[in-house]
Amino acid sequence: MASNRYVVLLPNIFYHTGKPPVLGYPIKMGDEATMKRIGELRAGLPPAAQERDGLAYVDYLSKQPGVKNGPVGVVGYCFSGAMGMRMAAAMPGKIAAVASFHGGGLYSQDPSSPHKELPRIKARLYFGHAVEDRSMPKEAIEKFEKALAGWGGKYESETYEGSHHSWTTLDSPVYNKPQAERAFGKLMELFGATL
């Protein structure tokens, strides 16, 4: 991102729960200890905290020397895709673009489901979904895409064939280089059109 002339802020979104490393061992999805720790981390970041923290991140970034006053883009991976949506809902005049890759829990029956924030969002949205993703199964993707279509804003939502949850992460066992590069291209396309 920085080599494409964007100022990047990568906060520890889990600061409520602990200092890095928030997992003191290799992540093994499905492993009981890993899943328990991920649950603890998520519990420390409820929707209201995501919005509040997002406001603070954007405020901090906007005040840095060399940062132009203008629209902001957000990118999220896994459940931080939902955080990006909540940030866009909280700052409709500031957040111009949100991208989410292998985002989890974007559509559910929970009263705080991120898709319910769509009416407050003015940003352009991009979603790159994984296949066979327990955090965002095919049925949830279909319902989410119906909600997006009813929203009326600008968006793109697609599933990356052959790409499993965390396919964009270089050290992930399911890293998919061609699809990760394609995802990065989509991100640059989104930001280039909006920022």
C-alpha cells in the first residue's frame, strides 16, 4: 500500500485484550486453543467499540504530517471486514471506500449483524469472499448479496474460486498467490477510484 503512495495505519485492534503478540503460538484454524483465543479477542471488540476505535484511528491518521485532508479507505480481513463496514457507517462523510477479504460474519440473524449498517453507509464497497468459509458460508454470502442489492450503493461482491479463508495471508497454509495478487489489484482499483 505504501509503495502505491498511500499512508497506512495498521493498529492493534485487539488492544482492549492484550499487547502483541495477541497469540503467542502459531495460528491453527480449528484448533481448540486458537479458536478459544480468537473468541476472547472478538469478545473484547463489540460493535460499539469498533465504531469508537475506528473514529479514533481516522482522527489520528488525519492529523499526521504529510496526510492530505480528504477521503479515507479501509481494508479488513476476516472479521475486521465487519469493522470496516461499521467505520463507514459511523463516518459516512469521511470513509469513501471499504474492502473486505475473506470477511466473516458479514450477514447473520444477530441484531448487530454488519449488513444492518448498510443504510448508514455512503462508501463504495468491495467484498472478496472465500470458498467453504465457516465464518461466511455460501448461504450467508447469497443473503448478504441480496442485502447489498437492496441497499442501492456502489459495491462489488465476488467469491474467489479455489481460495479458502485467509488466502491473502502470506504465511497462511492456504495462501493463494495468484488470487492474493488479484485481490490486491481489486483493492488498488477501488482506492484509485475513490481516494
